[in-house]
Amino acid sequence: MAPGSQAAVLLTAWLIVGSAVLGLFVGSPLAAIVRRVPRGEPLRLGRRGSIGASAPLMGVTAVVFALVAAWYASADAVGPGSGSAGGPAAESGVVAGAWRATAMLGPPAHAVAWWLGLAAYLWFAGAGIALVLIDLEHRRLPDRIVLPSLVAVVALLTVSSVLGGDWGRLAATLGGSAVVFAVYLWLALAARGGLGGGDLKLAPLIGAALGFAGAGALLVGVLSGFALGAAAGLVLVALRRASRTRAFPFGPCMLLGAWAGLVWGARISEACLGLTYGA
């Protein structure tokens, strides 16, 4: 293995371990958010809670953060300048592309852009964990989590795109946010109350995260959310735990579908195009 490749693998390993450690630290305040926000209580994140009570969520967050870091480091679709010909993946593989994108072999501005992109997806993952747990238990997606996360993720991805000099990705991020919001707004109006306000506010957050990753991720992520929602609805109706007049938590389906799009969207879209055009 070439020295550059060895360094890339080592850097990626440290990135995954560091993200897992960060997840352990984030898990405790995240547990407080899950407990307090649905009740309208002040967060008081400065006070130390029970480690025993927070331990399960700390472990889950650590695993999720590690997986997000591994995905991000190997996903050329979200690296600065990856959309151009002769990018990192075209030169020496995905891992070497991750190494170059972290600035040790690239411009400082692209390094900052890469790390800001990672921060955005870690925030998206952490907020998603809290929203899934809250929606499953309380059947609501609190504005105190959704709206700050929307601002933070859009801001991080916007600055990442600007520093990386990728104006197409900036347009895709903002456009994806607007398009997914428009789709869900139309559904909310057509369904006449069948779609919750929290789902509608979550839509632009998901659209921004998917748009930054590319058109394939956006399309597959949105469609996967609807597919998971339809499947979950059928199962719950069969179990008599949902009906046409009794809503079920759709937020987890939206978020899981989004991650399906982020992880597999590009490959699925390329496979579909290959089948369509016989490539």
C-alpha cells in the first residue's frame, strides 16, 4: 500500500473513532432534549444528568456518528470539488479522495468546507435521533429541534459549498430544500390535515441534506420516505394501531428514507439510468 493510501486509511480510522467519541459526549445532552423538549421544560444542558439514564442513547449516538463519519469519508458525492472531472475518486479511489479533501493534500478552503459538511451531517444525524424518539412516543416533531436544525444544517452546507467553490452544489442545497418543502406543502394542502405541521417543517431540512449530496440522493431519499411511510401505514392499519382518522408518526419514515437516499441514492439512480439507456 502506498504511503498516501496508508495515511488516508489512518486518517479515516481516526475520523470514525473521533466521531464515535463525539457521539458519546452528545448522547447525554441529547437524552435531556428527548426528555424535556416534548414537555416544554427548560433544557438546562449545563447540569449533569444521570449517566445511567443517558447511557443507552449515548451508545446509539456514538454508533450512528461513527457510521455517518465512515459514510461521509467514503462518499465522493459530498466531498468538495468531487463533481468535477478528475476528482479524488477518479485518481486513487474513495479513501484517497477523503484524504485529499481534508486539506493535507488540498487547499485550506476545501479542508474547512469538507469539515463543515461533516458537521452538518452529524448535526442532521443527532437531530434525527431525537426527532425519531420524540415522534414515536409523542407523535410530534417539536419546533425547538426542527427549526434550529434547519438553520444550522443549511448554514453549514451553504458555507461549505461557498468555500469549496461549488456553486452548483449550493444551488442544489437550497433548491432541494425548497423543492421538498413545496412537495410536502402540496401534500399537506391536498390531504387536508393528513400531514402534520412538524412533517412540513422537517421537509426543507431533509431537502437541504439530500440536495447537497446530489440529485440521485434527493430523488431516492424522498421516494424512500414515502415508501416507508406507506409500508408502515399498512402494517399499523393491519395491526389496528392506525386508521384513516388516526395519524401515525411519519417523521421517522422521512428521516430513514433520507438516509437511504444519502447512502444508496447515487448508486440506485446510476443503476436505474443504466437499465433505462442500456449502459
